[in-house]
Amino acid sequence: MAELRTEEMILNMGPQHPSTHGVLRLVLTLNGEIVEEVKPVLGYLHRCFEKHAEAMTYPQVIPYTDRMDYLNAMSNELAYVLAVEKLLGIEVPERVEYIRVIMSELQRIASHLVAIGTYGNDSGAMTPFLYCFMDREKVLELFEIVCGARMLYNYIWVGGLSHDITPEFITKTKELIKYLRPRMKMINNLLSYNKIFIERTAKIGILPPEVAINAGVSGPTLRGSGVKYDLRKSDPYSIYNKFDFDICVGTGERGVVGDCWNRYIVRAYEIEQSLRIIEQAIDSIPEGDVQSAVPKRVKPVAGESYVRTESPKGELGYYIISDGSLNPYRVKARSPSFCNISVINQISRGHMIADVVMILGSFDIVLGCIDR
Amino acid sequence: MGILNKLDNSVEQFESGNIIITSMDKLLNWSRLSSMWQMFFGLACCAIEMMATSASHYDLDRFGIIPRPSPRHVDIILISGTVTLKMATRIKRLYDEMPAPKYILSMGSCANCGGPYWEHGYHVLKGIDRIIPVDVYVPGCPPRPEALLEGLIKLQERIRNQSLAKHTA
């Protein structure tokens, strides 16, 4: 008997859709309710980052890197600043390095909390979203104490930081660590090990490790497929080699390795590892001046540099070409979300429309990062 | 009598029965400003602050503002972020799909005037008011949740002063 088929249907998902995490448009080709092809259409948030980088001086580019991946502004700043510092060949004081690590780990927690909360929201669970945003407010409060801004900071400067941390920040960070551990346990009980949630996410959108590696997928999305690859360990930058933490990978505790649940749970576990790093760093911050190495004028010699860092979304790299003037000749950003989204067609085929929402959510994309 | 207290001086109530006298304007405006349903629609960085505002810490629900995914259900649209040229046509279309009366709140510098992208942003619309009329502008990059709440209260004030008979600017 010939296989029963319905007429092919094209469905537009987005750019205004509550679960596309921004202004992404997915063109779905459907056979009944089964997805045959997913075509992401990008460019709804193209904000001309590279053009701006050409027209600005080196320090002026930092606020634009904030706005690329707005959920983890600190990590973006850090990656760009490290690339400029490599070009300049300057050493920053150890105190600065410690504070940078603490800030980017706090940012990782904030970013992962948004990822977990909105993922719950995608699956129809509103409560984890409310809890996660409540906890995220506490992290943002710490940033506010240090630099005054909640989301986009311009905090990490070339050669230093805009403000030194205060004793209040240290005590509040310690309080946060104590507060977050039981909260994460609660969120895990509420969402991660919830039967309904597991039914929605386990064995959905299985991403085999070799496909992930070939497509340049990185970050928790790659680690969800069981690949133990984290730039903080594999290619340590800043002072990450001083800290003791584990790389979280998807182990198939529920579902199978590489499915949506495993990608999701890596983020929940990584929050604990970030707390560990902060715990180790916060007690051993050396004394020093955070602005002693800030150059009066950032004017590197002609050359190029590339620095890659582990942002909460994956491998974030900045490639800078300098022609010896005050402005960068070219800045290319290798954004993790852009590479991660490229596998969506391969792993969504054969699933239902509702599963596409879960698959997309499990990548934790940020459109500012994709379109730049 | 919570509802009647809010209508305060515009209401005349009779002691004996369930009869109140008020003007049509007052009643309509009061009902509109107390349940401004918002489009579930985020553009860029400001959308995260918008989400933070509607989450538990700042709680937009207490103003009667509930996000709805369809433009046909909503009264206000928060333009929360950078409007690119590619997105501008979509926003115009979404605006056209909304039933009247409809209100626009432009959130953040990008939606107000192009923000940090005003000079070199070849793909950025320099202000959402070039395509749709804006009621309230909230400055900031991104505005704090308190600033957004202030903007929404300003919008409520604006609705309170509306009139069916005469057009108010």
C-alpha cells in the first residue's frame, strides 16, 4: 500500500512568535503535523556590528559587544577585550583577572537562569520562569552594586575595569552562593525532573556528536551530546586554569544523550560549577589597582589577533585586524548561537510542530548574537 | 467598593440601589486603562528588561497588563528594542492588525531614535515613530524596569484624559 501523505504545507513561524526567543523566522515545510524541513530566516536584528567596529576606536566598540549577546554582556566584553589586549601585548594585574572571572561566571548564572526559565515557558510551565527571573534579579543586583548597570555594563575595559569591587559586593556574592544552591535544587525538582517536562523534551531532537562537531556547534549544546569540550578547560584563557571545576556533559540520565533534555540539564548543572568557581575566586582576590594597566591611548601596531572564550552559549571568538590606527580595521565576531542554529534542520526532521519549539528553546539562542 | 473608589469623583451613587451615574468617557477610559493587554513581542535587549518587568520582581500583572501572543487580542504594543529595516515592515503590519483603540509605547533609545546605531546603522530604522504613531517614549539603553513602569503609568494617564467627543492630542 502506498504511504498516505497529505499535501505539503508551508508554515511561517515568526518573526513575531512567542517562542522564537526574539525575531527569528522559521519556515516550516509540513506533512500533516510532521515537520519535513526547517529553514531559519535571519537578519531581523542585524545591527551592523562590524560596520560600527570599523568606525569606532577600540574602547568605543566595547558597548556594541555588550549589545550583541545581551544576556551575557560581560562574556562578550571579556572576549573582545582579551583580543585587544593580545594585540597590544599588555599584561593586566591579577586582581583584574580574578574580578573578570567572577563577573563572567555570575553572568553565566544569569544567562543560564534565563535559558531555564524561558525553556520552561516554552513547554507551557510558567512558574519556573517567574522563579528564575526572581533569582536573576539577585545576580543583576550584584552588577548594579559594582557598575550601576543592570544589563549592559561597559565594565571590562582594555587593560582593566571601570570600577573596583566593594566589600558589599563580596558579602552579597557569598550570600548569593548560599541562596542559589537550594534554589537550584528546587528548580530541578520543579522542572528538570518533572514527568511532563521530561515527556516533552526527552528523545526529541537528538543531535549526534559527530554532526554537532561538523557543524561547529559549541557550548552546552555540544556538551549535551556528550562531548567533553569546554574552552575554560581545553584552551584556558584569563586565569581559568587556577580553578577546580568539572565540565558538565549530557549523560543520558533521562532520555538519550544529545536530546533536548540533556542539552537543557547541562545548563542547570553548569550553574553549580559556576558557583564553585566564584566560591574559589572570591576568597583569594589579591590586592591591587584595577586601572593601573589601562592604556592612555589604545593604538596597537598593525597585526591581527584571535581570542576565543567559552560564553554561556558556546564558543565566542573575536578576530581583530589592526592597521596601526586608532580604529580597528576589521572586527569579526564568531558567535556561538549562529553556528548552533545551523543544525536545526537536521535534527527537527520527522518531529511534530510543537517539538520544533522545544528544539529551538534547547539551543538557547539570542538573536542579537546570531544577526549581530 | 474597590471599583467605585477608583472612579472617585466621576461617579454619583444612589444609596438605595445598585445604580451609579457616570459619563461614558470616564467609564470607557477607566476600563481601558485598567486592562491594557500587551503584545507578547520582544525585539532586542529591551525585551529582556520587559520580561524582567513582567516577571515576579516587578510584576506587570498588577497594572492589568498581560502579554498576549496575537495582535488581535491586544491594546498596547511595546516596541522593545532596535527596529531594523527588515523588521519595520512586519511591525507596521502587526500594528495594522491590532484593533482600535491601540497604543504604542516606544521602549529604549533604539526605538526612540536609533540609539547607539543612529550614525552607522545602515540597517536600523532611526525611530519607530517614522512608521507608526507613538504615545509614550521611554528613554534608556535599556530602560530600567522602574522607567518602563513609569512610562506605562504615563500611558494610563493619557488614556484617562481621552474623550469620545473631542480629539485629544
